[in-house]
Amino acid sequence: MARRENPEINAGSMADIAFLLLIFFLVTTTMNVDSGISKKLSEKPPPDYVPPIIKEKNIFEVNINRNNELLVEGDRMEIKELKEAAKKFIDNGGGIGKPGEDGTPGKPCDYCQGERSDTSSDHPNKAIISVQSDRGTEYGTYIQVQNELLRAYTELRNRLSKQRYGMSFDELEEAFKDAKKSADLKDRVEELRKKVEDIKIAYPQIISDAEPTS
Amino acid sequence: MAKFGKKKKGLPAVNTAALPDIVFMLLFFFMVTTTMRETDLRIENPRLPSATEIKKLEDKSLVSTIYVGKSKDPNRDGVGYNKIQLNDKIASADQVPAFIFSKRDKLAEAMHPFMTTSIKADKESNVGTMTDIRLKLRDVNALKISYSTQKGSGN
């Protein structure tokens, strides 16, 4: 009897409406995590800067023309072959590396598994990849090329890292990041930093962008 | 039978009156936390190229974004995929340094080397535009850049 006198509004479907709104917002708002290929530009050279002379064999030349075709070391190539070619070039290890900053003489690359040919790069730290593109080259192609080159480096780093530390470089970096964040792993930070640096020095990423042709 | 009947009568319905409140709370939480795009795009939403070797941009407050792509209003800005948008205007590469300086003003001096410029460019824009931007960025010592890409599938 009491119910009839004072009827409650049925709020049962209110939840459905709210859920609908919630789901609508969940779907439409994108949590856009910004990610991309990161690059560090070189500093502006002083006006009287003379570029160092680099041996032809230490430069891996990649040309992209305005029709988005690739010319690698003078030969036409498909983008999917680029990674292997770059790996072969970086990992060649035909000579001795750069002398250390403290004056120690350069060492031959003892971790390289390349052909050690005389006509390719001396050492990963001397190997320079130069990407020259046309002003009219499509940005998408340019990024693809950069990506392939970076992949070549990543694979080499992963291989070396597995060999030396039993985990891939990605895992190593991940562990380093985790260690930096949490307090109880503090003593591992230094150790991991050294490992990460070691791999980075072994295979430094040297990709330079030449001025585009127009 | 009598027992069953008794039980049925005694069992009250679970009160769901508070459920909408909970859901609304969730709704508001999401509405507040998800940021809407702060600048409205003058160019068409760029179709980002995809790549596998990508890194996440860590700190949003240190990132300034430059958009490159096709204008939504070709009558005013002209056609082609090489329009540069800074803040919420179409601009030219010459205005990039001013844009970077205005972003720097908002941050402490010590943070300047960590600032990253994210370039969100359409697949079909040209490398020439990118080079123009890059040269201007180098002039003002904004050396960290990130080419915004989608996460692609490795092959």
C-alpha cells in the first residue's frame, strides 16, 4: 500500500545511459601516446668548419630520388633489402676502429661477424650512413628508409647484447629504465648503465642526413 | 513449499540506485583525465607513416608539435601536402624559430636541452619541407626531434 502512495521513479536504466556515455567517451577520446623515430640533430657548425676527410669505404651512401627509388652504393635496391645491406656494411669490421678519446690506439672490431672485406667499413664506430634525399621525396619513404637503417642497428645491438649479457638490448634498456624508477634496485642502476653504454659504444648509430638535392 | 514461499518474500532486491553514481564518477574521471587536442588542426589529420623502431615521448610538457600536411582550406592556404602548422595557424618554416622561443619561454632554462620537437607530417609531404624545418630548428639549437609515426608491424 505504501508503495502505491509514493511511487519511486525507476532508475534502473539510468546506469545503462551512463554506461553508454562512458563507452562513447572511452571510444572517441584517443589516449594518444606520442611516439616516433627520435633523432638528434648535429649542432650548427661554425662558419670556418672544415669537415673531416672520411674514407670512401666508411661511408654507406643511400640516395632516394624524387620517384622514391633507392640507390644504395651506386646500385638500385628495394627498401626491404636495405636492412641486410646496411647490416653487412656496419658489421664488416675490415680494419681498426677510431682511437679512444684518451689516446689509446684504435682496436680491430673483435665482435663483428662480417666479411672483413677491405672495400667496406673499418669498424662500426667509423661506419657512417649518409642518407641523401631529393626535396621532392615523399616523407613516408624517407621514414621507411630511416626505419630500416635503425632496424639494422637494433638487430646488431641485440645480437651483441645477447652474446655479452644474455639478454637483448631492448630488454637491457627496459631493465635499466625500471631500475632507475624503483628505489630498491638502486645498486643495479650503475651496472646496467655501464652495460647499455657499452653496447651503444660498440654500435653507435651514425646516420647523417645530407643536404637534399633539388 | 512453504519454506520456498517464505524465502521469496523475504529476499529484497539489490539496490542499484547507486550504480549510476558510480558510472557517472567513472565518466567524469575519464572526461577530466583525457586531454582534448589543445590546438585545432588547420590541416587535415596527417596520415602518419608507420615504423617499428619507435620511442615514446616521455614528458608531454617538453614536447612542441609541428604539423605538416594538406590544408583544410585550400582556397586560403593553397594546395599541396606541405603546409606547416604552428600553434593554430598555417605558417612558413621561417616562423619556426619564433615558435620554439615562445615554447621555451614557458619552461625553466635548465629544461631547454630536454625539449623535443615532434613533427607530425603526412606521408605524402616532401622531405624538402622537413629539411627546411630541420635547418631552422638547428639554428635555434632545438636539436632533439621526433618524427611522429604509427607503430607498424615488423616484417
